[in-house]
Amino acid sequence: MTIHTKASALSRFNSTTLLGAAVALGMLYFGREILAPLAVAGIASLIILPLVRKLDALGLNRAGAAIVSVLLVGSCLVALAVVLAFQLVSVTSDLPQYREAIQDKVESVRAMTERPFARLEAELSAVIPQPVPETTRSGKKASHAAATAPAPAAEADTRMSVRGAIKRLFALAWGPIGQAGIVLVLLVFILLEQESLRERLIRLAGLTEMSRTMQALGDAAEGVSRFFFSQFLVNLAFGLIMGLVLAAGGVPHAVLWGTLAGVLRFVPYLGALASGVMIAIFIAAIDPGWWLALSFLAFYGCLEVIVANFIEPRIYGHSSGLSPLAVIVSALFWGSLWGPIGLLLSTPLTLCLVVAGRHVAALEPISILLGEAPDMSHAERFYQRALAGESDAIIRDARRHLQKQSFAKYCDQVLLPGLALAAVDFREGRIEGPQQNRLLSSISQLTETLMQSPGTPKSLRRRREVPLLNSSVGAHLRELRQARLGRWQGSLDVPVGSVVLCAGLDHERDDLLCELLVHALRMTGIDARSITLDRPEDEQPDSSKAELVSIVFLVYPLRESLARWQEQVRTLRAAIPQALLATIRPSFFSEEVEAGVVKDQVDMVLSSFEEGLAFAATHMRPELKA
């Protein structure tokens, strides 16, 4: 069996790559004054681009659509900022009303926090003798120290003129306003030259990579736009709910706190925590008791858990394309590089890098480490868990698959490709002894669990240890079925042509494949049984019962056992001339015998268990079909 494995992404790491990464990090840190506004404008252009295209389709030219879009979005943001500013001014003017309540809360919190430590200090003082402080030798020193103590400094006049206050306020606001102006100008020009920038990127990547570059740009734009739009809807609903709940609870300035709760959720994880703490502190300050603040914290925590774990995955599913851990790591990384702006842009910036890693080989490690799910097939995940001995996880995953698809399809897509991977590693000596034991134990537990009869009592469903050194997994499964159904795995007093046989040579591989196919056939209502071709005749049914068999599924042969397999097939053809002979050769059996050699020996060569089930249902005698 040949399975094409993917090359390790770590093989691309070398001194040049590490040097380039260090240079890139240095440029990001020392060039943040230039790169941060450019990144904000670039991300904002991806968000606004759908609106620009809509306006362009309505008849506006490119420049008009870009300017109108920027003005609309800017107006909404300015209106939001004005509302928040007026609400903040109202809060600050109302704070003197709550001064007494705030002081009482501070004193009560201080008492609650200091009381345990004071009690502990008193108990320790009673046990441990305290040192007696030395008395001053004369009163002159004390009087001299008091006389020479510096006089208290004159209180500074804190009053400030109106001109000075305006100047200070303007100085504080100039930084954010200037940054916002730079971002606005960059945003307009990026939208105006969007097609030109795309062509430049294509030329930079090379015309031979045009399709890949276009795919990467499209994925990044679609991913960022979809993520921000979905996040906007969720945060808007969250802010509305919080505002309504606070207003119903009689909390002043509910509009401000609801807006704050919705806006801060754009900052991953930390924003929701900060808004909850701020609102709880305000409620504790204005309310004489603690019940309202604690009730709010409980409601806020429950709502955040529901939104983060149930509503967000359903609304925008995997739109972020990042794992939860990657979101936290990216927030820490970009926040440490660019401060608050980096914290806000951490998710879209990392998302762009992950998308680029799917198309650029040098960035593939970023996509693997930070992507939502590793690029690993179900078969590879099964094999990895089997090597680790995680049988419970394998069984849970198998049951999850079987809720949506058949056992035959599970074998075709997960179990058999996973076993093929194991066979390749085993043949090349890459599986060590402990790993072999864990692998065999995991396969045994999985197959025995999945192939139990639905009517088996629970006391018998507990797994018994399989003597793997003396018996293969397939032989053990056959012994279990024979113990349940009898020596011939069922009655021989059945209609003619109602039995399907699965046959293979005396080999662990053939035994397991036979038992898997038997179980897949039995789950569809077909009376399937298994035999070993080259075992003594007393272990096989009487040849007088050959007319009961309508189809025989043969395990596809290995190169080293082809001659023995051909001899057994000729013997079987002579013993059961009326039966159809078929074999299953999955697509990953590329190192087995060529299909042309096998076709001459059988009536049909199939490529999957599902095709085998369809073949059995179609070619059994018509009067015996269910």
C-alpha cells in the first residue's frame, strides 16, 4: 500500500529563513509608526470594499463610490463617538451624587480585605515576641530633628486658565485625530487604486502565479469582510441586550454601557472582560448593596459564555479561520508590537497571514500553527491517535462518523487508509515496539466495539484483552462471532444463494479485511460469513452446501502470495462454480498486484467497500433480495 504523505513544513526552516523572520519582526516593531496606520487602512479597505462595489454597480464612478463609502462609514463612527462623549460627560457630572456610596463601598472592601490579615498579624504577634524599639538617648535629638524638619511646601495653585485648558485638551486629542486623518487619507487612496495595487501584487508574485495570487487575495478579502460583518452583527446584538437589561435594572446611562459592551467585544477576549469589570464597578458604586452588581456579573458571564460558545460558531462558524489559542497568541503578539491598534487588528492581520500561508510555501508554517484546524485527513488523525494509544478518542470519532454515514464508508475513508499508513511505516521500520502494541490495541478495541451485535448484553460488551501475540485481530473477531452464532457463523438451513462469503489467505491482513467486510455486509441485512482459504478442510463448511453461496469476496492479493492466492481461487472456482467471484482493491493499494493480473482470475474488481455492498445487493439472486 502506498500513501502519499506531505513533506514536513519544518524542512523549509534554515538560517536564511530565520534571519528573514528576525528582520521582518524588527521592521514591524521599529516601523510601527508607519506600518500601523497602513495596516488599519488596508484592513478597513477590505471591509468597505463590498460597499464600494455596490455603489459602483448603482452608477457611481470609482472615485465617487470610494469617497461616499468612506464618508458614510466615517459619519457613523463620528456619530458613535459623539454619543459616547456626551454619555461620558454625563457620567462624570453625576459622579458627585454617588461619592458617598463609593466611599462606603471602598471602606467595606478595605475592611473585608484587611480583616483577615489583621487577625493573622495579631495571632502571630501573640506567639512571636516583638523587638523593643530603642529609646532616644536624649530629647534633644528629637527636638533638633523637629526643628530642622523642612517646612511643608506651599500648595501649588492648581487653577488653570481657560486658554491653558483648551491647549492641553487639544494636545491630548491631536495624536488620535492626526492618526485618524492619516488612516482616512490612506483608506481613500487604497480604495481608489485597488485594481492598480492588485495588478502590482500580481506582477510582484509573477505572472505564472497569477491564479494562485488571485485566489489568495480573494480568500483574504472574503475572510476579513465576512469575519468583521459577522462580528459586527453579534456585537451589536450583545450591546443591545446589555443596554436593555441595564435599563430594565434601573442602571443610569444604560446606552453608554451597552455601547461600551458591544464595542469592546471587538478586542478579542480582553475586551469582553474589561467591559464587564467596568460596568460591574460602576453598578457597585451607585448601588448601596451588592446584589445588583453580583446579579449583573452573573448575567454578563452567562451571556458571554452562550454567545462565545454557541451563537458565534453558528452565526459565522469558521469565518475567522483561526484556532481559539491562535486568537489569544495573535492578540499578545500584535498588542506587544503595536499597542492598542495591534490588539484591535490582531485577528484580521493573523487571518491574512494564515490565508497567505495556504498559497505561499514560506508562510505555510504559520497556516499550520495558527489555522483553525490542522491540514490532516481523517485517516491521518486516526493513525496518529492509534500510535498514541488514544482508543477512546478513536471510538468517539468513529461513532460520530457512523451517525452520518455507513460502516462501509467509514472503512473506505478512515479505517482502511489509516491501516495503509500503518502498513507503510511498519514495512519501513518506522514503528517501534511500544507503538506497535498501542496500534494493535487501538485497532482491536475499535473493531471489537464497532462490530458488536446490537443485542449483545452490556455485560458482554466490555472488551476482553486480545492475545495479540498468538491471534490476529481479525481471527479474534471471527472467534467472537462464532461463539455467538455457531461454528459456521449461522445456520446452514437457509435458502439457496442467500449467503455471501468473504475469503482470504491465512494472514493477519486478510483476516481483518474479511471481518470488516463481513460486518459491513451484515449491517445491510446480508448473510455474510468469512472463511480462510488455505486452512484445513475440517475448518470449512461441507462442499455439499456450496449452492447456498451466491457471491464470494476475495481479499486482494499481495505480490509475495500471488501464486498461492491464484491456486486457492482456482480451487474455489471449481468448488463453487455458480458463485460470482469479486475482489476489492482500494485506490491506495498501489503497491499490490496489478489489476490486470487479478482481473483474469475473478468476475469483478471493485475499488471500495461501498461498491462491494452495491455489487452484493445487485447480483444476488432476485428472489432472495430483501
